[in-house]
Amino acid sequence: MNAMCPDIPRGNTANHVDVEIYYCNGGANQQWTYEPTTGYPRVQHSGMCLTITSFNYKSKTTQDACGQNYQHWDVNF
């Protein structure tokens, strides 16, 4: 079974691009860092932040410029 990763399709660098789950391939569009001081997860290829679009059953995650609502995440390892 192949591992799956959060992925920005085709390495797109635009705002509001949906985050998809795709087979891990080591690309910069699948590499994320977490900034504990801000709570922002950032994708390496664009420097944008993981954003949740709403808090309902149809919510999705996108990449957007950092500093917006719904971008603060708590990460527990």
C-alpha cells in the first residue's frame, strides 16, 4: 500500500487551490512545515498556509496567503 500525502495539484501557487490527498512523491508541493508560534502549516513550494474554508460537513482545505482566519492549527505529535 502506498502512503498518501496532502498535495497541492500540479504545484499550483495560486490562492484558493484545493488541497488533495495524493500518493506521496516527495515533491515540494507535498512538504509542509508547522510554525508553532503562529499555528500556521505552510506548504514548501508556495509558502502559503493550510486554510479551512468553513466549519460544516462540506468544508475543505485550500492553500491561501497566510494571516487569514481558519489557518491556526494545533499539532500534537
